[in-house]
Amino acid sequence: QVQLVQSGGGLVQAGGSLRLSCAASGRTFSRYAMSWFRQVPGKEREFVAAVSRRDNSTYVADSVKGRFTISRDNAKNTVYLQMNSLKAEDTAVYYCAARQRTGWGQTRLYDYDYWGQGTQVTVSS
């Protein structure tokens, strides 16, 4: 089992940048495929970005492509989401997620086994 603790987030002006972090407990972090999702009130949680277990291959949603970058540092048991050129529509609660099963890059909620506590990102226009 793994516990995910998120940090970062907050309030930023449109065009600005933020970096989210998600630290995992335990010594088997590299066994988990990691992703970020986001959710706004009244809407379903949506996929943002995914990173593979070891070679840092990534996959990002079209809505954030070219602006958001996901990465991981297995030595630090941490996955990051660097968010640049933020827009008002990026305002949401962001969640990191870990997948223990084989494969990576899944975009559906039930493909993931563990979730972080969520962190608010607010972009003012």
C-alpha cells in the first residue's frame, strides 16, 4: 500500500506558473505508474497527465499539452506537475494517483489504486 501526500498549489494570476508535488510513502514507488487528475465542482474528475514507471515517458491531455509537464524522481519518491501559462479554466482541485497494476497512461479513475488528498489551484483572470 502507498500513501500519497500532495503539496504546492494556491492562487496565481493567468499566465503564471505553479508546481505541484506528490510524495509517496514506502520504498516501492518505482512500481507505480503515476498520474495527475483534476476536478471542478459539479464535474467529473478528469485526466491531466501520466508518467511511466522508470523511463519518464509521459502522456498529457490535449487541454494542457505544451503547458503542463509531468515528471517523477524515483529517488525522492515524488511525482511533479509543472504548470505554465496557466489559464482561468485550469482552476480545479488537482489529485495525484498511483496505479499498481501493469500498464501506464490510463485516463479513467478506476484504473488507479491510490489517490492523494487533493490540492486547490486557482487561476485569476
